[in-house]
Amino acid sequence: MGGIKSIILKNKTSQKISTAIKATLTISLVIYLCSLFLEGLTYLDITRDGSFQKSYSSLELLLVGGIGVLGGGLLEFIVWLANPFYYYSIFLLISGKKEALKFLVFSNLLALSFRAWNEILVSESGRNAEITSFELGYYLWVGSFIILLLGTFIEKRRITPPNIA
């Protein structure tokens, strides 16, 4: 019986999260949550009634991005996948899994790729609008991903001994 108890205790202690990762996670999540209450982007919507400057809040983009594929926004949906990859990487970090870094890199690449876009789908009819500016919400959103990636990478490098042959 003592053997099983020591295996369980060993498993629990091997999955402890370092203080640096906890701090990085906290900072990243706070910035991520703050980004949701700010404008994400501004676009020029041209309709029969004229042209109008409109904005999407980051929260709107998060909530609608997942169903954007239903309205023809396949590329928008792919960029939106940065969010679930971010969430999954947090789960993997908390679980002590090494794969977290891979998902963080992928979520960062998706989030950063959106900056290169000139247009975004604005209606289910397939109408696109020119992105006129990326707002603070977008930059905080990306920043939260970058902070978690860098903090995790630095911590993994710190605790992984160099491979000396």
C-alpha cells in the first residue's frame, strides 16, 4: 500500500506549477480579460445608405468569431481559433504538460497573422469591409498571448538543464 501512496504523492508534486508560471498566467489572463472590454478593430462599412465607421469590441469578436464560419467567414474562424488554443494551452500548463508551448506558439501565430488583414467579413451575405485600424483591445489580446508564450518559454528554459554531449 505504501508504494501506491508514494506514486500518488510523487505525481502530485511533479505537477506543481512554478511561481513564475502562476505569475505569468495571472498577468496574461488579466490582460486578456481587460482586452474584452475594449474596441478590437474599426472598419469602414459601405452600404447602399452610405459609408460608416464602425467598431467591433473584442468581446463581440470573441463571441461571434466562433460562428463566423456559418456566414462564410472561414478565415475569420481560423484566426478565432487562437482563443481555444490559448485556453487549451493554459489547461496544459496547469496540468504540467510540455505540449502547452506548442499550442501557445500556434495561438500566437494565428493572433499575429490577423494584423496583416485589410478586410473583414461584416455580414452573412459575404460583404467585406476595410479594416481602418486595430484598436487597443486587439493589441492587449495579442499581448496576453505573447506574455504567456514568453513567460512559459523562459521558465521552461530555466528549469530544463542544457543538453551537454
